[in-house]
Amino acid sequence: MTRLRLKDFLPKPENLRPTRADWIFAIRTTVTGLIALSIAFALQLEQPQWAMMTVFIVSQPVAGMVLAKGFYRLLGTLAGALAAVAITTLTGSSPWLFVTVLALWIGLCTFTSSLLRNPEAYGAVLAGYTAVIIGMPSFGHEHLAVELAVARSTEIMLGIVCAGIASRLFLPQLARDAIISRLKRCILDLSAYANGAFAGGEKGKLDALHRKLIADIQALAEMRAYARLEAPSLAAHGHPVRRTIGHLLSALSATRMLHGHAAPLNAALMPVRNELKTLLGDLTASGSTALVDTKPWIARLDAIAAQARHMPEDSAGEGSDKVGAAARLTIAGEFADSLKETLRGLDALRSPATGRARDRRQPALVVHRDRRAALRNAIRAGAATMLVIAFWMTTRWSDAAGVAILVAVVSSLFATRPAPVESALEFFKGTLLAAPFAFLVGQVALPALPGFGWFVLFAAPILIAAALGMANRRHVGISTAFAINFLAFLNPHQTMVYAPQAFFNSTASILVGILLAMGVFAVVLPARPQDTAARLIKAMRDDLARLCLHERLPRRSAFESLAYDRINQILPLVQRLGQASETVLEGSLAAMTVGLEILRLRKLQLADGISNEVSELITKFLRQFARDVFLPLPGRQSFASWIDSARQAAAEMASGNSSAETLQAAASLRVIAAAIEDYPQFFRKVAD
């Protein structure tokens, strides 16, 4: 087995030179921010910098991402503003009741955010710390809470509207185009992966490509939400994207199963395997030009799928290999069908159907929700916020309010990151870097040269450079923190004054707040990647036990989606797991293979070609499997004994009946036994 290396999980080096799209994004974001600021000046808003900051916060290279982030930021801001007014009003002049309720609200929003995904998660976390931003200055002054809530909502709404209009009208990059481009890359990567798998390619390269495909498919699922918000006409794209993701998952699973249990010398498999290798080689060699017209590829895949479903007559004379031949031909047919439907999904995205006559049964896209981690994040954010606000209430130190706000923001915003301390450190670096630039512009240049024109002259080049960094994935964290806090430190108003003492006090409170939040991440219920991985592994094992024991048969796409979502959450943890990384990742993929084979067995029980005797044998096997491998019950078989009994059951099943369905069932038993035997470290904790 090829050992996984750390560099396989790290992002590939990117070209540091900005592209044309990067320059468009940077100039568009900066100009839009300046327009929002000028409108805020004209409306005489109390905190005009929030309008410009909002533009930089919600700006993304893709228009749909801007609209999605802006929409949920607006919802989160409104919810947080209403919560701040309600908390301030209900708690009256009771400081400790105010602190307690506000901390509980932060914890609740952080908990909700941890269970959701972007952009919904962003809205939930905004609702939490917006209540702190509005509630703290207005404590004891109920009328002030309403004024601050209205002002903050107006300023943020102004920034969102400006950013949304600019991203849609000024040289837009649409989510629809981005989805189509990413789907093309997924199809070509899938072809390269399958071609390498069938041709016996190097395992290390195949594993790296497999991990890339998992991450890209999950990103494709997230981008689906962005396309729906670009325009009403794009709502029709949600259906083909959802279906296509399910077919991509099926094709990827089938490829791994065929690769993991290859039989290249089997005469029954060679014609189908050779046809698939030829098609995939042609598709990979042709590149993106091959996807301009998908009809020839769909026709070839149709023919391969039909050939795979036809069992050769001479397979019965191949002894025990007939079991594997039947199963592998079926998997090959599923791969051909799934790749064919993926290509059709690409066509549907390029030319969406407008009629109602379409299949409403969409492949389920299920995500894993780690409630234990969400509760930990909620306790951490709520406790940190309570302690700092309590300190502020006790000392009445005015600058402590800024510290408390930053603790609430950072401890909730970065709580769900795989490495929250590192994410907060990037935010700190960007903030620290912004301080001297903001001082030179806001405390030296603008007081001497007042006016909006001078502000544009001094601030625009700095903000364009920051936006260029935001467009680069390697620097997006630091650059975003720099842009936001540059504007926060600068605090642009129509009349800028020289006030270095206030500047340094504000800057110090923000930096101290970030450092305290980092300390909270490191000390209060610190996130341990081993624990998170263990919970994900346990969840996958529980899924397999449920597949064996529950009467209700889930849809295959739902299981695939949930399993790949958990694997995708494991990927960021792998480089932090040390020597256990190989066991965790490879075992997780093996567990998915086992789950698909369990689903195959359950479905085969409903087939006409399965006798009652074979159906009862399958039921007995699944129950024994759940008991001996996944459930910690007394009297289980040993690990090795169970694998031997599974192989014996497969041989017994195949010897009494030669139907294709029975052979497939027997092959599934063998695949399950082989998968567990191949990765004993992953299953041994519960098996022995």
C-alpha cells in the first residue's frame, strides 16, 4: 500500500501574478465600496464605514456568491438587530441578566451556524455577533438600541445592494458559468481517474485525484445554492445540478469498486473493460473540446452499459470467478450509466428545460451534522463572550467594549474551521498589517488634505491591492482581514480629525480581542482533530449498522452523499492526524464501499431472481455482520472468523443457484469481506 504523504493534501502552488479576472474583481470591489461610502455620506449615516466594509465582506469573484452571502448577511443582521432590541428591552437595567441572555444568544447562533453550511451558516453567526455590536453600546438605553439597529441595518443593506448590483452588471462572472466549468473539470478528472484505475495506474496519483474529485463534487453542491440567487430564470438549474451531483458520486463509487477488486484476466470482463478503457482514454485525451458535443459519448456509453448487462454464456464455466464476473459487470454498467447521466446533466445546465415534465425524484444531497462539535463551539463562544462582557460591565472600561465585540466575532466566526487557531491567527496578521496603513491615511494624510477626492487617492490603491489578495485563495484570509480592519481603523467620515490616542485605543482593543479569542480556542474545550475524526468514523459505522438492520431502504444517492460529505470533512483533518491519517482516510473509503455493497444486497432481496432461501441467507448475513463487526455486543465472532464465515456464505450462496442476481449477491459478500480485511485498522476497534 502506498503511504499517503502530507503534500498530497496541501493545495497546489498557484500563480501569484493576478489574472484579468482578479483585476476586474479588485477594481469592481473597490469602486463599489467607494460608491457605497459616498451614498452613506450623502445620507449622513452615523457609521458610513459599515457600508463600505460590507461591500468588501460580501464581495466574491462569482456573482451568485455575492448575492448569497449578501442575502444571508442581511437576514443575519436583521435577526441580530431584533435580538439586540429585545434583549436590551427585556433585561432593563439588570447587567448580569443582560450578560447572561446575550451570551446564550451568541451560543445559540454559534450552535446553529455549526450545523449549517455556507452561506446559511454565515447568516446564523451574523445574527449572533450583530446582537453584541448593537446591544453593548445601547445597554441601559432602550431607545438607543432601536436607533442603532436601524442605522446598522441601513448601512449594511446599502453595502449589500451596491455589491449585488455591481457584481451582476459590471463584467459579471456568473455562478452558472462557474458551475458548468467546474462540472467539465469534474467529468475530465473522473475520466482520467477511471482510465488510470482500469489501466492499473500508480496508486498514489489515483488516490490524490480521488480526493480532489471528492472536494470538487462537494464544492459543486455548494455552488448550486449560489446559482439559484442570481436570477429567477436560474432556478431551473438547481434540478440538473442536484441530479448530476448524484450521478457523479455514483460513477466515482463504481470506479473505486472496480479498481479495488479488479480481475483483468477474466474473459467475461475483458470486452467491457476494454471498451471503457478506450472510451475514457479518448475522452481524457480530447480534453474540454470533447464536451462541446456530448451525443457521441452518450451513445457509446449506452452501448457499453447494454453490453455490461448481458451476461456471457461461457461465464458459468469459469468456476468461482463467475461470481466476481457478474458483480463487476454490473458495477461497470452502473459506471457507464452514471457517466452518461452526468453528461446529460451538463447538457441540461447549458440548455435548461423550461417545461414541467421532468423527474421530481432528485438524488438526495445529505450532509453530516456534528452536534457534539456544535455544542462545544456554542459553549466556547458563549462563555468567552460572557466573561469579557462581564469584565466590561464590572470595570466600565470603554475600550473593553471593542474587546468583547471582537471576542464574540472571532470565537463564533471561526468556530467551525478545521484549525480555528490558525484561522484566527491569519485574521490577526491581516488586522495587525492594516493598522500602520490606516494610521498613515487616517491620522496623517486625510486630516491635512480633507475631502472625498483625497480619500479616494490615498485609500483606493491600498484597497485594490487588498482585493487582489482576496481573489487569491492562498491569501484570502489575511487580505480580507486587512481590507475590513483597514476601513474599521480608518473610520472614514466627511471630516477626518487627528486623534491618535483614540486610534491607538481602538486598535489595541481590536488586537487584544482577537488574541483573547485565539486563547479561547486554544484553552476552552480545544478542538482535537482525533476526536472529530473518531466521531465521523463512528457515524459511518453507525450508518452501516443501520443499513443492515433497518427495514427502510434508503436511496443510494442519499447514502453516497452523506458518506462523501463525511469523507470531505475528514480530508482537512488528515494532515493533523499524524500516522493515523492513512488508516482514517483509506478506511473511510472502504466503509463507503461496504455500504454500497450492503445496499446492493438489500435491493437484490427484492429481485425476482433471488430465492427465499438466498434472501434469508442475506438477512442472516447482514444481522450477523452488524452484530459481529459494528455493534459492541457480547459473544461476537473474532475478526478473522467473521471474514472466513463471510467467504463461506458467499461460496454457499453461489453453489446452489446460478442466476445473475444470486451471483451478484455472493460477490457482494466477498467484496465486503475483502474491504474489511484490507483495512483492519479502521474496523478493528469495534471488531475485536
